[in-house]
Amino acid sequence: MKKFTSIFPFDQSVIAEYPLLSLAELNKKSEAASKAFSHWKLTSFNHRADVLTKAASILKSRRHELAKLMSMEMGKAYQESVAEIEKCALVCNFYAENGEAFLKDETIVTTYQKSYVAYQPLGAVLAVMPWNFPFWQVFRFAAPTLMAGNVALLKHAHNVSGCSLAIEEVWRQAGAAEGVFQSLITDSEGAEKMIRTSIVQAVSLTGSEKAGSAVAAIAATEIKKSVLELGGSDGFIVLADADITAAAKTAVQARMQNAGQSCIAAKRFIVETVVYDEFIGRVEEQIKNLKQGNPFQEDIDMGPLASPKFAEQLLQQLSQSTAKGAHVLVGGQASGANFQPTLVNNIHTEMPLFNEETFGPVMSVIKANNAEDAVRIANNHRYGLGNSVWTKDLQRGEAVARQLESGNVFINAMTKSDPALPFGGLKKSGFGRELSHHGIREFVNAKTITVSP
């Protein structure tokens, strides 16, 4: 029997093993989803909101237990894990409070006596989710999906199978009926089988460009919708008139949170020449003081990467870039899954540190001649997830933001997701939106209804 093994990244000790579901068991999951949808879609918004509110309460009351599981499975610093659980509660409460209003019938004035759009659930939505934010990625999909009257199936990353099962337990404790939310311990072949089942009507994937392309292609052959949130190489633009102290402090946080393992982490720091040396100096000082270690140590700033293989990949990107002229100012070493916080400059477009996504604590700084050059550098990438712009001239900041090719831009703040704001990207960063009213409307049928006398 094939199994997934959950391993503590810090020391590679085995936590647990999880057997994969058989084909017969997957079929039962599909049947349970179909049965659940037949009644869940008929429940009131008040009922669904009550389930979401209870889920939020459970998350808060169990946050320390769930955060420990998260840190054990993927190595996130414990304090970051606690914050992630609390953010999951926030998104549940957000959709409990706003979901009905987001999906209310929309009246349209036409020549008919009455015409409107009704937003109705589709069926089951399959989520293929990554390990880097094992609770948040799931809840930002699940809360709007369930509030809209759909049912949910989760194919999580294999190294966070314990988190996957714990999430299902939270929804059951909150009162979601059997089959409304199900965790599938399965591989890519099992996920494909589920996409091709009749009850699954849409797919949401957060992950790599390669995984997104494969899943979207399967969904397309079945004429089913997909929403993809893929890689990112976000630009962090520091203009000459920026508050350098604030920019540098936020820059380190934006790159090093979650040990740099985030699609929306700032990765390319594009700094105007006139403030380049000052920015580098302030950032270098901070990075030298960062402490990495066991995720359960109270005084650490970051834990390990999720796997030694990720550290090896990052080392390779760093090595290939230094061979082309990049300069390592701080860090650059790894031991097992533990990768030192690293600062690199003299970056250009032919280097992996520029043209690939770097998933770890490596901060790449690029010099720009002026604001126009900074925009050019930021847009010169196949990804378009997010950007950050730093300037004291807010009007100018907004003008720069409109020129950037990405799904979101934050002025004088780091890129992050917020339940009230739509989240997603352009180009190879994917398509579709999560969160806000845009996210809950991705997986509903916008049904036109007209009435004539």
C-alpha cells in the first residue's frame, strides 16, 4: 500500500504515515460529495454562516494545537503558525458576515417586466493546495466555496496530510454535514480521477506553474472551470524619495516571512541608484541579526525550509547566479533543510535569481536608474502576482502602480492577502481571483432570469 510520510523538516524525524485512498475509497468520497450537495445547496445562508462562524470559533480555541501540527509538518516558526490559524478564523467570519450580500440577486433594468441575475452553487469544487500555508490556503478557498452552497474536496500536498485531515475535522466539528468538506489523501493520479467525476464542477489550485498547467489542462478537457494561483517573483520597488528606514525594515519581513516560502513574498528588490547603498546597508544589518532554528524556539525569526530538497534547489539557483556575477553579501549556506537568510546583489536578467521563482530566504537586490527603469525591470518577468512600491509621493506611487503588470500592488506596504480584497495574478502567475466578492463568485452559476407578463 502506498503511503505518504510526514517528516519534521528541522531534524528529518518521522511524524506519521498516511495510506493513500484506494480507487474504491475515492469513489465513495465522490458519492458522498454528490449526496451532500443535494441538501447543502438548499440550506439557507444563515445556516451556512452559522457553520462558518463555528469553524472560526473552533480554530481560535484549537489554535495552539493546530499551529503545532503545522510547524511540525512544514517547519514554519510556531508564532507564524498561530497567526496563520487566526487568519483562517478571520476569513471564515468575513464570509459568514458578507457571503449572502455578495450573492444576492442582482436586478438589471431591461425591456422585460423583471430581469435579474441569480448566483447559484455549481456542485463540488476540488482544491489542489500547497504545503507552504497549509491552513490558510485551504480556508481562503473553503470559506467562500461552502458559503456559496458548494461542497468541497481537498487534495493537499502530501507532506501536510495531517493538516489536511485536521481541517476536515474542524469543518465536521463546526456542523458541516457528512460529505460537505472532505480531505483526500491521494496523489496526482487520484486528483485527476476526481476532476473527471461528474460531481466536481470546478478546480481551484494554488501551487507551481507546472502543476497549474497540468491541472488546468485536465479540467479543460472536461469543460470545467479552474482558478489558478501560481508562482510569483514580486517586485519591491524603492524610489528615491522613499522612507528608506521603513522600506528596508518591511523589505526584510516581506522576504523572510515563512522562511521565504511564499508566492507573494517580495523576491526582486528594485532600488533607485541614489538610495541603493543606503537601502543595502540597512537591509544587510537586519539580515545579519536574523536567527534561524527549531520552529518551536521562542527567540527565532524563521524555521527551516519544508524539505532538504528545497534547500538544494535554492542553493543551485544561487550557485548558478553567482557564476554569472551575483555577489553574496550575507548568508548563502545550507545544512539539511536549514537555509541561512541571504542577501545578494549585482543581479541581472540572465540569472536564476532574477528569472525564476526563488522559494526561500534569498533577497535579490537590483539597481534601477529611475522610476521608469524600475517599472521596466519589474514587468520584465513571466510572473505577475504582486508588487510593492515605496515613495512619499502617493500620487506618483499610484501612477507607478497602474503601470505594473500584476494582480495587486501595495504602496508603502508589503504584499499580502486580505479577505476583503481580490487576490490573484496575471501572466504565468495564473488566472481568476480568490477572496472578496470576486472570489465567492468564481464558483457559482450567474444565472439570468427574466419575467414577461
